[in-house]
Amino acid sequence: MTLAAPISGAHAAPAVAGHPALRTRRRDSALTDIARKVETGERLTVADGAVLFATPDIHEVCRLADMVRRRLHGDAVFYNINRHLNYSNICALSCKFCAFHRKKDQDGAYEHNLDDIRVEARKARESGATEMHIVGGLHPWLPFSYYTDMLRAIGEEAPQIHIKAFTAVEIVHLQRISKRGGDGYEGVLAVLRDLIAAGLGSLPGGGAEVFDDRVHDEAFKGKIRSDQWLDVHRAAHELGINSNATMLYGHIEERSERLHHMELLRLQQDHTLSAWADAQGIAKDATGAVVLTGPAANYPNERLPMPGSRGLKTGYFQTIIPLPFFPNASELEYLPGPTGLENLRTLAIARLMLDNFPHVKAFWIMQTLPMAQLELQAGADDIDGTVVWYDITKAVGEGNHQETSVGDLARAIREAGFTAVERDTVYRRVERDAKTGAWQSAGA
Ligand code: V47
């Protein structure tokens, strides 16, 4: 039986040894220099990113992303036991991509009171969760004290749980309603200080969407722009807490705008990690790039920042989370949303471009678990957690109960060829008593 016809004529591939089926795969020569840079740990340019988006050789893009992912994390894939809590869907904004928001008297509008939140915190503790991930709409009349009381109530019910809460746009909203420290950067710092004192442990990556004014004005006018989003995270890092970053793609943005988004994140992270990189002896280029994804020889001390690392006085971006757009029930419902290949490629490119982000998360709720498994072989090292309830996007034909078990997550990870590692919110390994479920973070 002939498995593959040889390629002939003008497009002939160089002769390759081995199984005849291998001869059907052609390398894109446009990737040769990019592969050299990735192999040696040289930063990719935005122009390189455009080549990675344009190439038909998706296999090579994934291979390169997998190479750097293995340099950073070996065969470990992280998951956590967590609960997402959306305290209210009432929102002063009406972003076109969002199917979550409601106005006060609209069908389906809700807001949880502090007793509801205490119940959720107790359930989270009893289920062994290490994290509560809390976000909501920009609620027009809840006072600032609601938010600090919520954090304190969770701390009372579940003292060991890490609270990752409030996207940057919620922080700016809280700054406005609390009138803490004025409209500028000082005000952001003042609000964050109060929230941290009440129990906030880190910021989630939401609300970044795509850092571009055209896309902002067309799809989420009214939300903060990129400079303010970045400032909120800079302030959180300055105060010593970590955060994540998302990128919502596959709607009205161009691929070049995704690359610009990644470039802005990468630049800010260079500044944040600069002193730490000096203390680790990590060489920088003339632009001050802090590349963490090169070969082992480039890292005389620690390769990755961790809370308490030498020379690290601030928080930092831990993970990039590419979020594929879900059109269902949004004002942009007429758009098709990204394809599986586009999801794979975008995540792999995020791994390659964001060379100073320790982690890349394939959020299984939005990617789906089967897609997340593929992405583990294309740069992702994390799939988020057990989640339980999730209101922001709904899987087709299902409600907001979107729970998966640790067993299912671990099986998906193992089947993709990796070792499942339970982590806490700041990526320390979790040690758990198999009988009682009691847990502690390694090195905490
Ligand atoms: O900010 C809203 C996005 C985000 C849609 O930090 C949509 O660990 C797709 O940020 N289709 C919330 N996306 C989710 C988020 C997140 C999730 C998991 C982990 C972390 C983390 C953060 O979801 C929003 C918005 O960007 N979103 N609507 C939609 N129709």
C-alpha cells in the first residue's frame, strides 16, 4: 500500500529519511531564523510573531512552543482546586462581546449578599479548595464596604483560602466609588491597599480584552483602556501581590493587534522583573529584555520568579491566559468565533512571544477540555481548576454548573503525556493528605 505520494516539481521537499508518510510534511523556511532564536533564547520580534501567525506549518509553531514550555516546567502540568464566584452580574457597562451583564431590572439580574458569600466560602473550604476566584460586573450602587466586607467574611469562613479577586476595571470602579486617594495612580494604590488589608491575595487577569483603541471603541467602549489596565497591575505588583493577564481574541480584532497586546505585557514585565533578573545573573539585551525561556545555560540561578525569590521585591505577572471569544448570546453573536486551529496557534504564539511570563494557561472552561489537552502539547502548562460554577461564558446547551473533578483534570493531563501537579494560586506545589484532604503549600 502506498501511504503518501512523493511531492514533485517546483514544490519538492528536500529528501528525508524514514517513514514515507513523513515526506508529506514540508518545513516553512520562513521559520528557520525564528527556530534559531527560540533555541538560543533570543527574544522574538513582533515581525517574527506575524510570521508565526502566517505560516502554514502549525506543527513547527507548536513544536517550538512545546520546547520552551518543557524547558520551563519539564513534564509538569498545573491545575488547582478552586471555586469561581461571580458576586453580581449587574453592570454599568454594556460591552458587546459580553453575555454576562444585566441591568438592574432585567431578567436574570442577580447580586449575592454577604450571607450567600459566606455559604460559598464554607463550601469552598469543605471541598478542599485552595482558591476563590471572584469577579463581577461594575455594580452601580453597592458601596466600597461591600467589597472589603466580602473579603473579610471569606477570610473568617475559610482562612486558608487564597482570594484572587477583581479585574482591573473593577479596581478602577472601586477607586471611583470609594474616592480613595483621587483619580490617578495614587487612588489605585489606596484602593488596593485597603483590599489587601481586607484579605485580597492577587488579581485575576480579566478585563484586558485586546489592548487596542479601535477594538476598544467598537467592542467595549466605556471600559478602561490599556494604559489604565496596565497601571492597575503595575500598582498591584508594586504592593507585592501577583496577577495574571488575559487576551480575548477571535472577535473583531486583527492578529496584529493580538501581537501588540502581547508586546505591551512583555514590556511591562521586563520592568517588573528587572531587579530580580539582575540578582539571578540573567543577561539582558540592549532593550532590557528578561527572557526566561532560553536553554538552561542562560540561567545561573533561578529560572523563574517565585514569591520570596532573591532580588524580588514586587509581585509580577504569573500567567497569560488567551481567551477564545464565545459569541453565544452576545451582541457580536453574528461572528463565528475562533476555530480550533486558531486557538492552538494563538496559545502557542503567546508562549513564544511572552518569554518573560512563567506560565501559560489553557482555561478549560473556555477552551474545552479536549482542546486544552492539545494545547498542553503546544505551550500551555496550566488548565485552571475544578471551577464548579461559572457565569461569564456558558458551554452550549448547559447552565452555569461547569464543574470538573480532580480525577478528570488529572486524566486529561496524563493522557496528554504530562504529570498532573496541584498548585496554589501563586504556583507553589500543594501537598495534600490523601485521607483528610488537609493541605499546605510547599515552602509556605
Ligand atoms: O474579563 C467575557 C472574558 C473574562 C466573554 O486570572 C469572554 O486566572 C470569551 O478573566 N467570550 C473573565 N470571553 C475570565 C478571566 C479568567 C478566567 C480564568 C482564569 C483567570 C485568571 C481569568 O472573560 C472577562 C472577559 O475578558 N469574556 N465575555 C465571551 N463572550
